[in-house]
Amino acid sequence: MATAVVAYTVAAGRTVGFNPSTFWQVWSNPLWEKFWPIPWDWVLDRHNVIEPLIETFQIAIVSTILGCGLALPVALAMSPLTSPNRVVLVVTRSIMNVVRAVPDLFWAKLLVTAVGIGAFAGSWALSVFSLAVMVKLFSEAVDGADPRPLEAARAAGGRHMPVVRTGVLPTVLPEYVAYGLYVFELNIRASLVLGLVGAGGIGRVVEAQRQYFRFDRVLGVLVIVFVVVFVIEQVSVAIRKRLV
């Protein structure tokens, strides 16, 4: 089995023209000289970077709240443990399979075309992305919940929604919050990529400077984004450890 995997990998590499020498040849590219020194006076300017970075936060917060809020009922509907009936289960799973199959970058391009360049399109694109990720993660958490409280509540004659609210939600709510924080992290990173296609945020700054070959400014922006994402990730990890 291992031999077959190695052989197929080598064949695939030859098919796509993979060349190991690229790993060391890339460092001889003269464009690397344009990445240094970083113009920190430009990078730390409020209008150049700070305001677009704040816009990125706003996009991530709005899209996380919208996506995760919609994901709660959808995830409950597509879990066999909490779905009201077979029809709802099949329909919700089919729809979410289609939504997950479409990349977030395509949603951004589509929405930028539909509503115009800016943060509004980015917020909607990341809301769909958040919904897809959160539904997948949270529905699996619901699937793994203890069914005994739910069965006991149903045996007592409880209706579907009150039974789910009292028998399942209290046990999976910490995981829901933890996954929501994780989705927020993903949205900060994804907003940088979506901004490259005009969906608002710091990504638009990166793309504009790249078009003018100001790679020193691009590197400075990426350093700022790296520090921000690192801090957010550490805070989020600490909170998730306390919740789950």
C-alpha cells in the first residue's frame, strides 16, 4: 500500500511538472530585495492599515454572529438525534452539502459582482462560510451527545423543541461557543483572502500594494496581520480550553 502511494505521488508530481529544485531556486529571485526594509511609518498609519484592519474585524464579527446564529437551528435539523423528521434531515443535509462544496472565494466573487466592491459583500460571503463550517462542526457535536436525557424527556411526553432545548442544548452549548470562537479565527484569516477580490478589509490594501509592486508594504501588513491573528488565536484557545 505504501509503495503504491509513493509511486502514485511520484507520477502525479511528474504530471504537474513538479521540480524539487524550485525549493532553492526561488530564493534567487531578485524580487525578494523589494520586501525589505519595511516602511513602518506607512504601515502604522491609521488610514493606510489600521482602519482597513478594523474593517476586517468588523467583517469577521458580523459574519461570525450571522453564520453561527443560523448554524444553530440548521445543525440541530441535520442531526439524526435532534431532527424533527426524516424529510427535514435529508433536505438540510443536501442543502448544506451544496453550500460546503462552494469555496468561500467563489462566494466573495459572486457577491462582489452582485452587490459591489466593499465590506458588505465580504460580510455576506464570510457569513455563508461561517454557516458551512459551523454546521459541520456543531452537527457532529450534537451527534455525539448523550441521547438518554432526550429519550427520557420524550418518554415523559415532551414536545420536540422543548425536549431538544432541555435534553441536548445544555450538554453541547459549551462546544457551540468554542466552535464559534474557532470560526471567528478562521474569518479573520479568510477576510484577508477575500479582500484580494474586492470584498473589503485589509486584503484590499494587500492587493493594491501588490499591484504596484510595493512588496515592502505588503510584508509590513502581513507582519501586523500575523501578530493580530496570533494574539486572537491564543486568547481563543485559552477560552475554548475553559469551555470544553
